[in-house]
Amino acid sequence: MLLSPFTTVLRIYALSGQTNADNNWKVLLQSIIRECAILKPDTRVSSLDVLVLSLEESQGGKFSDTLYGFLDNCVLRFVKRPVKYYDILTSLAGDNESSQIESRRIDLLLIVILEQWPFLIKASTAPDTVGVAMWLIRYLELSIPAGGNPALLSQIRDKLRNEAKDNDCRAMLSKALKEPGDSGQLGKFENLAPSRCIVRDQDSTALGQPKAFAPPEAPFLSRPPGEDEDHVGLRKWTQKDIQDAIGEGSVGDLIFCLCSKHEDIRKQAQSGLVTFMAKLEVRKISSSQVSSKYYQPSGYSEWQQTYVLAGEVVETAKEMPSKTALPYFAGVIAARSFSILANPLHVMYTKINKFLNKGPQWNVVKLPSYWVDKVLLHPPTDDDAHYEEVRWMLDVLIDGLRTPAVSTLSSLLM
């Protein structure tokens, strides 16, 4: 069976049984994991050690090739589209902030396995599926003492069990994680971990409790501007014609008022944006011409796309939970999109228009992952514009971090 270089090295390392931390195979695997982030690098017991320990117990069986083929497929799929699996993990954890924090304690490899499990069942025989399930149970149970969140691991187990067709497989998965405190696998882990795995010194940090993230200082980056307490954006755009209001950023300032912490300001901003749409859509002919009932589109050349953009922003703001502001990241995307639509030569013009065709309102939680996917994992509109698109995306990500409550970015930047 042909495997990718990563999975081949992983298999060799699992077979070697060597425990020293400076093992060349282990050093190589750790460097790859740091690059792709498919396993957690900052747990007390390395996630790589947990994976290898579970694989060691699976060696020598007739299911070995099927197991490594399945694992290889999961790794390759993650490398191609990593953002997709961040989104799946985010939805699995729920909207609760504490749940999102807990989701950081789950290896993304498990999320890929969860997605690919139904396809393995369809393509493999029942004995092969049972063999992979046996390994999965060990991997899930060994993940708990390494810092994995038991509730999320149980959710994954339940979804795996529900997809299983073989009765033996379903029965095995039903028993997994039921009594983690008495699990034989956990006892075995505690015996093997000191000799096989590298246990980091956590000082006063309890097992499985991640240390608080302390971002490095970046003096070369200026902080994005905070909320303008004067809220001049509510009025400034009314003093200019449409083209100048968009080109000079006055409409963007109006959009940022939707992100205000003050509910009355947000309501005024919504009303102002609806007024802007009315001004954008039609221009009343002077009373000297025929009759006041005749209207024509405004003189702004890009009025149609701009009208759609403004309408989607209004609908998105209306659908936000009660007393919740539009996230600043969504505001930044909206504000910059107005100026992009005014310039058909902009490198993001085509992608912004495709984004506007997705629907009448935005899923603000998935906005960061959507743009990372479209910029990093899809070809640029112009062959030589990739780095310009990446620069635009990074600038938007940084500008979107205007408040401590940046929940829409948590799934991407965790």
C-alpha cells in the first residue's frame, strides 16, 4: 500500500518502539505537525505520543493496512482544506464561549476521522471496520488523560457509533468512554506514558488545563482604532454625493456604527443605511420634467452591486441576536467591500461579487474561515495577484480585532 511520506514515517516510528525525545523520526513528525496543526502541540502529554501509543497497540493485526490507509486519507484531506475542519469543530462545540475554549483541547485529526468514518464503512468489509473501530476507541480513551475534553470526545464517539452498520462495531463504540475513571486503557496509559511519552512540566497547571495564551508583543503593529464615541459616521455620508461618500469612507464609517456597543446607535445606523439604499436606488427627476412620479437609477455606475451589498449588511444586522452588535470583522468586510465595488480593477472585485451572490445575509461566525479559504486555498482571480489577495486578507483580519470580544475569529485564531 502506498502511503504519504508523513504516514509512512509515522508507521515506522510507531513500529520502532524508541522512546527517546530526540529520535529523528519523532523530530521530523513534530516539525510537520507544527506546520499543519492537525494535532495539538501544547498539551501536557504530546498528542503525537498519544497517537503513536494507540497505534502501537494496533500493530501486527490484519487490519493494519486498512487502518493506516484510512489515517493517511484523513491527514491528506486535512492538509488540503484545514479551515473546513475548524468550522466543523466550532459547530460541534456550540456557540457557548466556554465550549469554544474547550474545543481547543481536541485534535483536529479526530474531526477529520469523524467526517470520513461513513465513507470507510461503505468501502470496507465489516472485519476491517471493526479493526479501525478498535483503534479509534483506544485513541479516544487515551486522549482524555492527555487533556482532551471528555464531553466533546463523547459527542464524537456517539456520532461514530450512530454511523456504524455492524452490530459488533456499534456495541464496541457504545462501551467506549462510559467509565473513563475505571478504563483499562487509561490505566495502561498511565503506566506507559512516563516511559513512552514526554510529559511536560506544567508547574501549577492541572492536567488537561491549558495555560492562558500570552500573545507575543508586536510593537510594529498599531492597534486598530476603537469605537468613535462621537459617531460622526451617522451624519457625515449625508453631506456628500454617493461616489464621494463611498470613496472617502463615509459609508464605511456608517457601517461601523452597526458595530457600536450602544443599541440606539446601531438602530440609527440601520435606519441610515436604509436611507442610503433609497438614495442609491433611485434619483427623482426635477419637478419641471413631466411629473414627480418618474424616477430613474442614481447616477452612480456601480449602484446595483452596491445596493445588494448594503441590503445584505442590513439583513445581517437585523438577524443578530437581541442586543448584539454586528461583529467588527463583518463590519470591516462590509466597509471595504463598498470601496472595492467602486473599483472594478481591484484584485478582490470578482471574489467580493461572488460572495454577495451567496445569499441575502451573512453567516458572521464563518466569515473569517470563508475568506481564508477563498484567498489561501483557491487560485487568485489574476495569476500574479496571490500575494496582494493575501495582504488584503491579513489586513482585514487585523483590522477586525477591534474589541476583546472577537468570537467570530476565535475558531480561526485558536
